[in-house]
Amino acid sequence: MAEESKNVGRIQQLICGCADELRDYWLAQQSAKDVSAIMALSISQQRMLRKVWRMTAERQDGVMLRELADQLSLSCSAVSVMVDAMVKRGVLVRQPSQEDRRKVLIRISDSGKAFSQRYDKMFEGLCQEFAAGKSAAEMEAFTGMLDEFITFLYQKNEEK
């Protein structure tokens, strides 16, 4: 029982440490101007940016506010306020739907896309560098555990 508790604590340390190191590494690669712009976004706004980036990868025209609110587990009014602030910063864009003018779609602005693309490219490079020294079996085990953990997290999010 004590060993299991020790392992669980280590998992938590490792996951949080990975997130912190990734953020710090990425910030170190950016210009002072870009770091200033990134740090001006709250953690919630950064999270929203990542969600919109992922959602619009499938839907180029944008996502509806309600969908975004559901993905973030926030109210539409809270998301609307955040979107407005990010539109003012030039990170997101609101535009009317071409199919239904009553609907407003949210997508990432060109500067927001550039920001997200730089992050993806940097992260992909890190992952390739990490994988280069590993066997296929090691990478299969590593990705399998990550897949399991992400699936677990999705299920926990669906439960609430």
C-alpha cells in the first residue's frame, strides 16, 4: 500500500513536471515580445486558445460559443467574456456563420494560428528527438500508457 502511494505521488510529480518543463522550454524559444503577449493571457484564456485550435482543426470555419463552453465546462456568458477579451487582443475572431447568420462562429486569428503552429512545430520536434533513442517496443509502451491516461481523463470529465 505504501509503495502504491509512492508511485501515485511520483506519477503526479512527473505529469506536472512535464507540463512545467514544456511550458518553460517553449517560452525560452520565443521572442520577448511573444512571451509578453503569451503571458498576458490568463491560464483560462490559454486553455481556451488550445481548445479552439483543436476544435477548428476539424472545422475550419470555426466553432459555436455553446460548443466551446461545453468543451471548457463553463457558462456561455463566461466564455463570451473571455472570447471578447481575446478578440480585442487579436488572438480570436468572431464571425457570422455562412449557413445561419444568427449564429456566430469563433476561430483563431492569423496571429493566433501562427502562435499555435509554432507551439505544435516545437512540440513535434521535441517528441521526435525523444523518440529517436527509443525502441519501437519502448515507444509503444509509452504511448499506450499515455493513451490510457488520456482516455481515463476524458471519462472522468464526461462523468461530471
